[in-house]
Amino acid sequence: MKRLSLVIIFACFILAMSAQDGFRVHFKGAKPTITDLAWAFLCDCEANDEECGDRPALAVKDALSRHRKGLPQEEGVTLRIDQKNGYILYEWQYETCLIRMEMCYWNESDGKHKLFVFNNMASLCDGKPVVTETSGLVFCRYNSATKKMTYCDNPFTVDYQCTYALPSAGKDIIVTPWDESGNMKQPKTLKWNGHRFNY
């Protein structure tokens, strides 16, 4: 019995260490593109839905997989990939709902890391924000030395009464607050300082 307990403890230790090690980003050339980072993240989400909620990530992964294979998207789905600005936008128009998910990255000031984010807080139904159990922003840091990404804490406090628009150009995030009736309030800007964001 004692030996079995030690085996279980050791197995848990190995799993915990593996999670801390992160997941590899495969790419060609000198550095990964937004597509490389997104694919690595979405594949890890599929294997580890506790980190980011599997349903939204799987929808985006399917769209990106179709793009990689040169296949048409599902009805109502559009996928915009901007390699130059490091930005991906997934949209699915369904009746009066526009499901929007974004991914992008920032180069950190140390020149050795990138901050990647998956944004599932940009959707609207009937012109009002959509909040579900899978809503949120998931951040990862890419390490150029190890070529791996690890999940990290949010570099700002996420407000679930807001929608977030990642930069398709530039570096700042636009935060739009909404009141309890679903009315839009004055947007604010989170400015990137090379490592974190500040208002």
C-alpha cells in the first residue's frame, strides 16, 4: 500500500512538472508566426480543456485547420489571419449573434519572450455582450530559448462586464464596459509597456 501511494505521488509530481514545462511551438524560419503560436495553443487546449475551455478553442482550431488545408470554412465562419501584425480573428455569424474570438501576441522588451493571448470576450448577441462559462482571456508566454509556451497570469484584471478588442494594428487593447442593461459605456485603453498593460 505504501509503495502504491509513493507511485501515485510520483506520478502527480511528474504531471505537475510537465505542466510547468509548457508546450512546444513548431515553426520554420527564425521565429514563430502568429499562426504557429495559435496552432500550438489550440492543440494544447484540445488536450487540456481545463486551461481554456475546449468548445471555443476547438471551433477556432477547426477553422485554422481548414485554412492550413486550403479548405472552405463552415457556413457563416470567416477567419482573418494577419501574419505581419501578428493577429487572427475568428467570426461566426449565427442568427443575431456574432461570435468573435481573437488571438495575437506582443514582443516583450527583453527580446526573449512573446506574450500570446486568446480572447473569448468579444462576442455580441443582439448588440449586447455574450458571457458564458467559457468566456475569458487566456495568456501564454513564449520563450525563444526553449521554443515553448507556458500559461501565465493575466497581465491585468479581467472584468467580465467588459468586452475586449485586441490590436489588429498597434499594441493596445480597447476595453468596452457595459452596464447591467447591456448599454455600452465609454471605452478605455490598456497600453502595452513591453511587459504588462496599464490604463
